[in-house]
Amino acid sequence: MRTRFERVTGRRDLRDFCTLTDRLYAGEPRHVPTPRQQIRRWWRDGVPMYLLRDPAGTVIGRTTLHTDAAFDAKLGRRCQLFGLTEFTEPAAGPLFDAITAHTAADRDLLFGPVALLPNQAGGVITSGYADRGFVDSAWNPPHYPIAYEAYGFHRRFEADTWICPVPAPPQPKPSTYIKSDGVRLEVHRGDLRRLDEQLDLLRGMLNDSFAQLGYYTPISAEQLRRQTDGLAYLLDESLLLYLTRDGAAVAFVLCVPDISEFLAGVRGNLHPLNQLRLLATRRRYRREAVLIIKGVVPRYQGHGYQRLLSAHLHHNLYAAGYTTLRSTYVERDNPASAAQYRRLGGRPLHGYTFYAKER
């Protein structure tokens, strides 16, 4: 099949890039698209985006082709990153051929799909196709991992997403503890009036606690601002928690109400009118939640601090009427994190992976 691989250069191309998923996933409620406003912002910021067209000009595949110096330093390789990667089943080979052909000669590893980094979003699910996806996670048909692996990609950072019920918790725990050695532990919750300050506090803990992970690169204040843009009007303050030890922040957890069904219903288009609709109906989306991120600074890992925060989170979820908690991917070599979900009666939801291929 003769195809054309072209960079997105104008608004018509960008519209074709965004609407490809409308056709690929027509009538498929399990797929939750990346918000179009986020894609447009990346395009305006100069992220290279490409379309694969068939001889008639119909878009049959898409991808970004970008690089990141911090990720190169983390892996010790010069990586060609690709992301937002979608394709019809027959287009997989031509799309991967085009990605390879458009990779600079000094890039020795293809890695993806990431949007724009693995600690932000991306990935491919490898099992659990019967269960819907959710915000900040992937859902794709079974032919995606088959196509990657047939082309010679191998799995990196294998993981699972999780789903947990929210049963009635034990008695609520106090927010302040004085330990036998005099150490004061205090649990704090989100505050919309101080959200910027609290998010910056979480950013410091996030960078410290995830530094040892193979895929993680430090997130800047600007990156965090962009990732959490619009969070304020959706945030349930009781689901953003952090723990201080004698006044110093040492652990955190951030959940958000799960608006996946709304996003799927509007095909990822959060234009101002849809944002108002979401705001007006947000109480409908206070029954399921997504755990976006949690962590403990390295010095205090293994002290039970995340378990303590999880108990408070469990209580707050139940008190607010949530019945289900989903979690973004947890690497399979991180059993301590997965154990917290098992204690809630949780189970793995989707097998999850990124893909790499040597040049």
C-alpha cells in the first residue's frame, strides 16, 4: 500500500490528527481520548506531529516524533520518542516504517508511545481489553501490541493498572499523631485557595520519590502547571492528601474524580461549552475516582507513611460516596505499591507496557 507520511503544518491537518480517533473508536466507549485542547497546545508548542495517509488521502495513522534531553540522560541513550500513536490495523507496518525512516541517524533507540514522557501519559495495554480505559491511561484494541511486537519492538517497564472497591473503612483516623519519639505526623488535605502552593510542594516530593525509577525524569514547575491546567474546577479537595513529619512534607497522594465517560462522550473535545457542561454535572462523576500519583520521599520510604495516607484516602473516598478507585499504571517490580491496592480488595485491571526498538 502506497502511503504518504506528512507533518502537521496547519489547522486542517491538526483537525485530521485529532479526529482520527473518532473514526478508529467510533461506537467504542472503552477508549478515552486525549483532550483535543492538550493536543493543540502541544502542537502550538512545536511538538512535531505526523499523519499517515492512504492513496485517497484518508488518514490511517498518526504519531508525534519528538525528543527529550532529560529522558536521554536517564536511559543513557539518544532516544527517538513517539506518541499519540494510533493506526488502523493494515497501517501499522507503514506507520512504523515511516517512524523509523524519519528518525535521525544519531538516535539509536525508538521508544514509545509516550505523550510526551512515560511519567506523563502514553503506553499500550496488553490485557484487560474488556474493561474501559480512564483518564491518564490507555485503552487500545488487541491488535496494537501484536503489531508492535511483530515489527520488532520489545516491552519496557511492564506494569498494571488497578481497580479497587471502596468498602466501608475502619474508624476514621486522627489527622495528627505524636509518635513515641516525639515526632509529629500531620495529614493535610487539598485547599483550592492554596492549590498552586500545594502542587509545587507535591512536585518536590514527586521528583524525589520517583528519581530511582528507570523511566522517570524530573518534572518542572511549568510542566506541572500545564499537566494540572483546569484541575481546580474538578478537584475534590479531600482526595489530595500529604503528610508532614515535624512540618516537612514526606508523602503524598493525588486522586481526581473519574470523568472518563464524559471525555469519551465528547470525543475528548473540552471546548468552553463542554467545560461548562462538565462543571454543571460534575456531581455525576463523584462516584468513581482515579489515583493519579502517590509517593514517599526516599529517606522515609518503608516507614508506613504511604499506608497511613492510604487509610485517610480510603476514609475520604467512602465518606464522599465514591464506590470505585482506579489507579494509573504500577510497575510489576514495585510490589509495595501494588500491595496497598490488594489490601483494598483490588485487582490488576490492564496489563500495561511501553515499547522500545534498537536502530
